[in-house]
Amino acid sequence: MRWFGLTGTRRVRTLAAAGAVLVLVVVAVRAGHRGVDAGRVPVVRVARGTLPIELVTVGELQAVRSLTFGVPRLRSNAAKLTWLVPEGSIVSPGDTLARFDPTEITRRVEDLESRAVSARANLDKLRATQAARASELDAAIEDQRAALRLAEIGLANMQYEARVEQEKAQLALQRSQLNLKQTQAKREAQHRIDAAEITEQQVSIGTLASQLQSEREALANHVLVAASNGFVVYGTNYSGNRSAKIRVGDQMYYGGTVIELPDLSQMRVSTSVNEARVNQLRNGLGCDVRVDALPDTVLRGAVSRINVLGRELPEAEGAKVFDYDVTLQGSDARLRPGMTATVTVRVGEVPDVLYVPLEAVHTGDGGTYVWRREGRRFARAPVVTGRANDFHVELRSGVQAGDALALREPAAAGSGE
């Protein structure tokens, strides 16, 4: 007997194949309702416990106190660095930190010194000349006095002479008196002239001395000297749109930072936080600090300053951060300014909650959800989240403690499913 033209054996085979196809269709339909095959997707268990609310940022070590040595006020617009103490050196008060090229100022000092020597020599010469001239005038006055005395004697002896002779003697006396007065007046005038010349020369010498002192002080400014103990850190020099550590040969300008001497006895971390979390910070919050150069050391600190103004990150348009400082407790001789440090601020904690890593929670058109493993497959489950730190988030509903959640979208597992 045939069924639709098939023998019995062939009919059995056909029915078996059709049954297998039907089973595959049913399995596929059920899989669409149940989720995605678990495969090798990494999972994590929902944990119950206290969720620490922590804020983790990365910053740079700085000294709380630091002395800054800038380019001093020099005579030229630019100052060329000719010598620098090696960066990282430990210096003491009086140690030389840097030198600038003194060629131009040295030349001016030498010129002023030469002019000052010449001016003092001219003053000595002027005084000698004036003294000789004054002696001559004093001698002339004495001669005039002697001539006057002779004229007085001559007139006295003319009382018995003829009237004409008496008048001649009288005229001789008057001429002697006039000559004396003129010589005395000349002496007084010359004295005033001499005094004015001396004053003028002294003023000139004083001006040169003042200029010389100023130039010597400027010359002394070409050498920077440490005023206290410290650790040498080079400043930066800007050339065009680039900045780099200073080096010998650089041209620097007044006000630029040459060297900083930080006090290593007390350090801080200068870092920043995204504007979305700045309200979690407050002064006094305890912190753990880990320095990249000291991976096995955990330092303690506290938030000591929060900037009230934010700034925009140049590499992330629209993103703003707020700078804040963490002052470290105690001191560690291994710490150096500029070291990279990771700050974990203990903002608070949420006791007795369910929490999972942030990677296990996803957000899409259907809201917030997780992929929960059910047998060998993952099923999408909506959840409600609560507080979070930089690594974990609280789940208020949708899961139970111990549930296994996918750490990435199962569809992203690719051929690994």
C-alpha cells in the first residue's frame, strides 16, 4: 500500500525528518522567549553587603609649601641661562641655583667703575687747581693791603708838601683801597665758583656711584641663591605654543619661573573630579592615596580644598571638572613632586544592599536592565539602580543575591556564544 506514492520504508524516513525539523523549530521559538545561549559570556554574582561610596581620581603630588625663584629684574629684556644646578638636587641656604649671562651688565659695571675713578680724579685735580688759584688771590690781597698801607703812610708824610703832591698821594691811597676791594671781591666770587664746581663734580660722582650700585645689584641678580633647604624642581619655559623644562641656553624673561624648592615635609595631591560628582566632596573627608612609584604603599590623607569654580577640559569639549586638593598625613622621604597618585575618597557607604559591577548593568530603549543567567541561557531582566561608586552600583529590584549576571551584552560575545 502506498501513501502519497511512497513506500512504507520511505514514509517512515520522511516522517522522522519532518519530526526533527519540528523539534528544531520549537526549540528556536522557545529560545527566543527564554533568552540567549550562555556560552562563554563572563558572569558575576549579585552580592549583598555594604556598598562603599568612593570617589577615585588621579592627580599629581605637590608640596604644600614651596619657594619659587623667578627670573629677576635685569637690565635686558631677555636673560640667557648659562648654568643650572641639577634637577633633583638637595640644596642648602647659600647654594647657587642658577646663573644668567652677565656679559652686558658686566660691561656696564666696568664702564661705570672707570667713569667713577675718572670723576674722583677730576675732583682731586679740581680741588688742587682751586687751591692754587685761591693761594694766588690771597697773595694778591696781601699785596694790595701792603700797597694800601704804603699809600696811607705816603699821604701822612705829605702834610707839609705842596697841595698838588698831597692830592697825588690822596689819589694813590684811593687807588690802593679800590684795588684791595676788587681783589677781595674777586676772591669771594672765585670761592663761590669753586664751591659750585666742587658741588657739580660731587653730584656727578654721586650719580655715578648710584648707577654703579644699581648695576652691581643687577649683576648680583644674575645669580640665584637658595634661601632654605629644598629639593630642586625646574620651572617651564614657553616658546611659541609649547612649554618645556628650562635648560642651559634658554632665553627667559622677567617673572618666568626658573626653579622651585618644595618643602618635602608635607605633601598634597592636586587632582580634579567631574562636575556630576563634585557635590559628594567636602573638606575633611578621609582618603587613601596610592602613588604609582610606590605600588605597595597606601598613604592617608584628607580633602583640604575644593575649588569653587570649574574648568573645561580641552580634550573633552563640554566636559567640566572641579580641582581639589588632598593633604597627606605625615611625611615620606620617597615622595617627590610630580609623581602620579590615585586618590580614593571615602564619601560614604550604603549598608545591606545588593550590588554588582557597573559593567553588568545596561541601559537601552527598554530602560535599565541586566542579563540574568537561567540555566544555559541569559534572560533580560529590568532592574532599578540606586547609589553607585566608580566600580559598583546598587540594585534595588529585579535580582536576588547570588544571581549570575553577564558582564557584557550576550550578543557581543560573537562566536564565543
